Amino acid sequence: MTTALSVSTSTTADDDVSAAISTKAEQNPLLRSWSDEPYHLPPFKSIEPSHFQPALQAAMEAHISDLEAIASSTSNDFDSILGAYDRAGSLYSKVASVYGNYISSLNTPDMQKVQTTMAPILSRHRSKCYDIPGLFEKIAQMHEMKDDMLEKGDWNGEQARLAERVYIGFVRMGAKLDKESKKEYADIQAELATLQTNFMQNVLKDEEVWEMIITSDDMEGCPPDLVSAARQAAIDRGHDGPDDHVVTLGRSLVEPFITYSSRRDLRKKAFEAWTSRGELAEERANLAIATKILRLRKRQAALMKKETFAEYQTEDTMAQSPENVMKLLTDVWARAKDAADREREMMEEFLKEKGEELDGGFQPWDWRYYAEQVRQAKYDFDQSELKPYLSLDSVTSAMFDVSNKLYGLKYVKRDDVETYHPDVNLYEVRKNKVNSDEDELVALFLHDNYARQHKSSGAWMSEYRSQKKNLVQGADPIEAIPIVSNNNNFAKGSGSTLLSFDDGTTLFHEAGHGHHGMLSDATFRTLASTSVLRDFVELPSQLMEHWLSEPIVLKEHAKHYETGEPVPDDLLRRLKAAKVFNEGFATVEYTACALFDMAVHSLSDYDDDFDLAKFEKEYLQEQGMPQGIVMRHRPAHFAHLFASSGYAAGYYVYQWAQVLDNDVYAAFEETGNVFDPETAERCRKYIYSSGNTVAPQELFKTFRGREPEISFFLKNRGLV
């Protein structure tokens, strides 16, 4: 979806489409004008699941009409073709953005039915958008002339970049294929859409139905806030026993439980269920679905004359090839394995000193628990000791303050504006005008922080409206203002919600993505915000994480949720001392996923006997997977790979971006001031605001003055 406001035309077909939409809009809030809503927000209070299918159908018709008008245009200048293409499909963009957010954040059974129906239909629409007769010829003509127009000064760099990126998009969607191959490619995309939807819904169902009902006595070793969250989960799920507590498969509940619970039997039960999502019931057999997806992707790559899907997928990235990806991953893997082995030896020595012996040896459900024991013994640091100073309110305040000090953004909460759920907070994001004390609205920010039923697990950033300047004449200027949403899955406490340091890092990570959207300063929506190459997109998010570790930030904002006392200096000292402990485990857990992803998408064939679980086991054995660790995301619930194609053969991008973000943050550290105004302004301009208007390699080099160096990443991970 690379479109925004529709181009103005006067064709009869357009008039017919507009008339049909006007008739349907009388009954459908998604099709009515949103101009009466604050900031032209979606009409949340009026939206029902039944509205989406007819609204999407009408929006798709209007989108195709816009594209057909471009294809038949007698004018062949930039604005008539590429400018109009960027503006095309305004209604589709609006409706599809709401739909996308609902199926992630409010995916009730009724919404899941809509999603199942619409997945192949939306895929067919996307394919059709690239197969409008005469449209690719217009795009190809623009692409062919871009260098000459740039050299003559008739186009600027952003216009030439738009010509390049739109052309690449068409080619990668099969525009150069023959008619028969185009049909097959579209069929593959539609089948993939259905399978990927089924995969995600199966994971969501497992997370929804599985629970471990226990008592407070069963939570021995768990900190009070975790006990409180488990009690709240029991209440939310309708368990009315006076001492009922529930551990769910939400990461914010199950991971702390297996970290602190002294009950090894319950840790095992919770861990095995958590790592078996997507295969907890025979009717939700995600491994079979994933295998079908792999076969379809292999055929998709073959149609594009590529040997493997990994080759096809990495072609349009900073890495450019699977070989370049593997060069990074294997370098880090060897270092991470050594670090993880040292960490396990420390834990085994700890057990020996205590005279404990584990039945069956050291197992994956033991690692987090004993790592925490060693952390406390060796560094005198207990993660739960920090949590009372990291309430959700405190960490949010810290993020807002960092945002203000770096980029001048101010957040004004709007409790009077209704959103799609009572837990969601809406903020105006404002910034002072240039050379003025007056501020102006630059974005809207929705913060959806709590885990709940029918909400996808994990954390993500999304948009209801992207930043852009390429508006149709007469459009309300508010349509240029981005509406950005951050979604987390923190376990809601019965009182204050307390976060682990990892939870706080997640909040800052998603805020980094949010800033990529809120600070965007592109002319064309197609190039704005997070519409960048996949291995650059995690740079802005991971970069933002660094500021949470800064003592100056924690001293100002990490205050006890009951007393208001600032976090003690001694606790911060111990936090810093323990910073890289267990990083070997964390790096192995992630890198194993990235290696598996690249390996499974680099296979030349998936024969009838192909067994994905067997491949996982044998591949990790070949790589020397350290004892006691499993992949962070096992195949049956690896949503990055099998719930969509965006991160397939692309899970490496987090580590690729870690090389970049550690290097960029070093630029701040080198000034002696992590809020250095000049560095912050360059960071805003080249990392957060440019979107895809310039190639990412050039943006980094312009900011840093050189190619990226891996040394900063390795040092900060404790891998040197």
C-alpha cells in the first residue's frame, strides 16, 4: 500500500465510483468523511467489524479507478504519473490502515472472520494494482528518464528516488512477467495471504486459550508485582476463586514466571507451552502451514529467476545478498556461543557450590531462573529490585522527556478524544515553530500498552495516517499530519503497572519507530516514515533504546511508584555492572533464529518428506547450539517469518541494525553529551526524517562520515 490522497479526475468511471461510495457511506462510518472527527481521526466509536468488508470493497474499486486514470492519462509529466501515483487510493489507504490496526490490536472472533475472508481478496487487489494495462509502461518511462531529468535539474533527488522505488516495486511484484506467470504469481500471493492469516490466528488462539491456574503458594520466589499481575489475569479471565492466579502465554507474564519461580515443575510446564505455541492443538497445526508457505515462496522466487527465496528477499536490502547476511551472523554466532557457554558454566558452578543437582541436567526452563540467581550472587543485582522505580508512567515520562530534549517534541494528553479501547492514550505531539515561541501540531500519538484478549502478542508500531506533503489541491492540511500508534503487551497490574528493564527497553524501542513516523519530513507518502529498506528500519527504534540506560535519564525519571524517591545511585551502579551478564544467552537466542530463517529460506527444495521440526533440530545441532537454549521464536509461532513475508529471510535485520545503532549512538557519546544538540539535529535529519528519500547507505555515511563499524556493537554486547 503505497498511496495516499486520490488524484482528481473527471472521468465517467470515477464519477460512477464516487456515486456508489456516497450511497454506501450513508450506512458505513468508514466510508463517510472523517472531517467531523477530531484531527480527522477514524470514527472509532462507530466502527463495527461488519463495516470493514463493504468498506474495503468500495475502497479497492476507487483505488483501481485512480490507477486506471493514471494509465490512460494523456499527460506524461512527473505530477501526472508519479505524483498522481503517490496520491492514488486515498480511501483505500484510510480504510486499510484502520483494518490493519484492528486485526492486530482488537482482533475479536468477528474481526477474525472478516480477516479470513479478506486476506486473499486484499492480496488479489494488491496484485491487480501492479497489473493495470498501460500503468507499468508509464512507470517504466519515468524510471528511464530519471537520471537525465535529475542531471538537467528538472527533478530533484526525491523525485528521482520516487521514480526508482516505484519502478522496483512494480518489478518485484511481477510487472515484467508474461501473462501466465503473472497469474501464477498473483495466485501464490493470494494463497500465501490465506496461509499467513491462518498461521497468525492459530498462534493467537493458543495464547488466548492456554492458561496455568495456580495459587499464591505456587508463586514462591516471584516478586509481588508478578503475583499481582497473575491475580489480575485470573480476574480478567473470569476465575473467581479467592486465591486463583493465572500464568498466560503473554511474554510479560510467562517470561518473568520462568525467571523467578522456584517451582521447577511449573517452570517446565509454562516453558514447554510457551515454546510450543502454534502446535498446542491438532487443529492448529502451524508446522504444516509453514511448510506450505516455504514451498510457495520457493516458487515465487523461481518466477523471479532466483534460486532461493533468501536470494530474492535480500536483493532489495542494504545487505544485498544472503552471503553478506551470513558473514555478519556467523561472526557474531561464534562469539555469542562462547559467551553463552561461559554463562552456563557459571550457573553450573553456582549449583555445585550450593550442592544442588538438577534431575536430567541443565534444561531450557532452568536458564533464566539460574541466570537471575547468579546475577544476584555475582553482581548483587536483582532485576525485581529495580521494577518499583520503573512504573509504566515513569518510563513513559522518561521517553517523552528524551524525545523533547533530543527533538523538541512535546506531548499533550487528550483524554476527551475517544479511541478504540479505554486503555489507549491519545496525545497531541507538538513542536515549536522555527524561530518562534509558538508551537504547532506535528503528529498524533496513540499509546496502547496493555496485553489483553484478542490483541496480538509482541510489540509494534503502526500508522493510521502517514506524513506527506503531496496533497491534492484543497485538501485539509491536517491530512499531512501523521497518526502514529505504539503497541505493547505489558501485564496490567491491579494498581501501578511495573515494568522490567527489558519492558522499558521495549517501550523505548517502539517509541523509536514512532519517532520515525512522527519526525518524517518527506514530500511523497511512498517514501515517508518507515517505508525504508527492511534492514534500516530497525535503526531508529534500536537507537532510541540507548537513552533508557543513561544514568541522567534514570535519576530524573526512575522514581519509586509509592514513595516517589529517586532510584538509588548504588542500584544504578549495580545495574551497570551487570549490564552485559547473560548477553551471550540473549544473542544466541536471537542469532539462532536469524540463522535458521536464512537457512530454511535458502533451501533449493522442500520435498514431500520435508519435516520442518526435524530441520530445526538438525540445523541447530550442526551450528553447535549451546545446551539449555532454544530459539527465541520456534517455527510454529515464528510470526516474523510465517504470519507475513516482511521479515522472512529478513529476521537478521535487527542485528544488522544493531551494528548501525551502536555506531550512531557512539557519535553522541563522543561529544561528551548524549543530548548534544548538533548531533541530535543531524540524527533527526538523516536517521529519522528522511524516510526513503535517500538510499540508507548514503544517509548513514552522511551522518557518520564513513561506513559503519561493528566494534561498537560487539563491545556493548560484551562479545569482545
